[in-house]
Amino acid sequence: MLFFIQFLIVLFCILVGAQVGGIGLGVFGGIGLAVLTFGFGLQPTSPPIDVMLMIMAVISAAAAMQASGGLDYMIKIATRILRRNPKHITFIAPAVTYLFTVLAGTGHVAYSVLPVIAEVSRRNGIRPERPLSMAVIASQFAIIASPIAAAVTATVTYLEPQSIHLGTILMVTVPSTILGIGLACVFVNKMGKELKDDPAYQKRLQDPEYAASLQQEEQSTAEDTPTSSTAKISLAIFLLAAVIVVIMGAIPSLRPTFGEVGKMKPLGMAHTIEIVMLSAGALILLICKPDNHAVTKGAVFHAGMRAVIAVFGIAWLGDTLMQGHLDMVKETMSGLVQTAPWTFAFALFVLSVLVNSQGATVATLFPVAIQLGVPAPIIIGTFVAVNGYFFIPNYGPIIASIDFDTTGTTKIGKYIFNHSFMIPGLLSMAFSLVFGLLFANMLL
């Protein structure tokens, strides 16, 4: 009962913060922490520092690129490509974030493309909620298709004694997630009203200040507007940094190793992303020489900083709640698995929602499933269920994409759970589970 009371407090803070808007989502997380800590005596966990720093590093480079004209140039190129059939962005965007995550081993690389997806969609009259929601979901689901992701390496460790190796796992997870996400895109491509028919967006257009900002952006990226060399250079530096992150994620040997002799480990991807992106921002400032004031005044910088504050408050709040009741959560999930092995997918999903970590979900429940004799095809076939991040909208890329969508179509709903990512996430999960169990039973 105490857990559910505290859980309702967390949901209330998310609801009120989302309604307030701006930095509200983050600062109301602070109120929730105050209630849980001083009122209920829960010990606060460590804030999600690496997630916040990754966002800040990527946003620093992206904001410098925007001030140099690189973002406008990127949008111009993408607009030319999408004009032939702009509806394809709902399929192209998740394909890009899926590939980035597979190669980098973390879904946080999606931050670099979210502002571009939002702007390209809006300028082509497409509801940004569609490609943004699917791009974020794809970046999550691709974790189980990445050979370097912590969740996958942990799974290999648990299943190798049963002669199930990495190749077998990927033969199930890669096609099941691609097909599942692809089918979900077909449905999401029709989700919500078109921008021209959306009353909330049309109301925004009536705001003179908002309409003027859109008009200014359109003029700056008109097809006949010449592109400066600094814009091209800034874009090249930013994209090169993104490619370097992906390559270093795919080939860990390229990263420096640290630790004791015999226990050397490569530099973590969080620090790799932070170093590479900060360096990219520095190079853009040195070579392209944008106006320093323009860097911090741009829409990308403002949206990114709002995302940092939101992650700071809400993610910290949610983690504090879960860690305070971790033993109870583990016991409940173990009981579900003992009752019926087929409920393993549900147990994975619920635990991933609560702990916000695919790796932690695997480490908690996979050993339990193996001890209880859950068949390997069920374990691997339901592996995708560890991606329950989207259920409660406190995941970094979810918050960031809401801030990047200036049309307001990507949002947290009035009742929290009716947010923009719920239907895309549930559809992707259902389709991926069906294909996962099918392929697992065929191959094992």
C-alpha cells in the first residue's frame, strides 16, 4: 500500500509538471523527491548524471551547428529528399535511430537527430508526433539487437551454459524488432490529425510571435537561399562526430582501455559520446565562428536544456521510488514467473517500466527464469519485453522529443498514460513479441 501511495505521488508530479510545461516537468520532480525523502524517508539515489551530460554534450554541438547555419542546411537537404514522398519520414526516422542504437549500444544517440526529425516533419506539413514517437521507440527496441549493448551481453552470459550464443540471440531479436517496428509504423503513419486539421496547432499559429518565428525559419532555409561554407562545414563536423560515436560503439577496441592488468575495460559509451560531442562543438566554434549569443538563443539549445532539467527531476524521482522498493518488486516479478512461464513477458515489461533499465531487468529476471526452468525459446522470444521505458513518459529521449516538437503534437496527455508514445510503443511491443516467439521456436 505504501508503494502505491508513493507511486501515485510520482504520477501526480508528472501530470502537474506536464501541464505547467517548460521546465515544469523537471522541477515538479523535485517536489516529488521532497515528499518521498522528507515525508516517507526514502533515500534519494544518485541523479542520472551521465544521461544529463550526454544530452548537454549533444545539444552543445547541435546548438553550435544551428548558429552556424548547419541545421538549416541539413533541413534543406532532407526537405528536398522528402518532397518526393514526405510521408516516408515516419519510416525513415525510426530506421535511422534503430541503426544508430544497434551500432552504438545506447539509445541516447537518438538525441542528435530528434530536432531534425521534428523540423523536417513540420515544414512538410507532417504531424511530428508520428516520426518522433517511432524514432524514440526504435531507439529503445534496438538495444536488444545490438551486440554491444549491456542487456545483450548479460543475456549471452546467462544463456551460454545452455549452448545458446550471441549469433542465435541476434537471429531472433534483429528480424523480430525490425518487422515489429515496421508494422507499427504502418499504423502510426495515420495516427492523429494532420497539422492543417489539428486545432491545437492552428491555435498556435494564431500567436503572432510563434507565427513570426516560423516565417523567419522558412525564409532562412528557402530553396533559393544560398548556403554558406560555414554552414556546410558545421554540418560536416556534426555528422562526422555522430559517425565516430557509432563506429566507436560498434568497435570497442577503438576506445582506450582502463583498469587493472587483466581487468581492462574500454571507455564507456556515455563518456565517449560526451567527449566526442563536446569536441565537435569546440571545432564548430573555432572553425565556423558563429555568434556565441546565437548559440544559446537557438531553439535547439533551449529545448535541450529543458530536457536536461526534466530528466534531472523526473528520472531521479522515479529511480528513487523503485530503488526504495526493489526487493518487493523483485519478489513480485519472481512470483509471476513461477505461476506461469508465459507470463515472463509481462514480468519483463513491468519490471523494465519500474527500473527504467533493460540491463537491470535482464540481470534481475533472467537468472530467476533459468532457475525456474523457463524454456530458452520463451526467454529469448520475450526478450523484447525489457523495453517498457515508454510506458511512463520519463525517459530522456521522450522528454527531449516533446520539447523539440514546436507544434505541440508530441505530448504527455491529460491522464499521463495517454501520451504520444503509448500506442507506438504498445504496437511495436505486440508485433515484436509475436515475431520473437515465432523465430525463437523455429531456431531453438
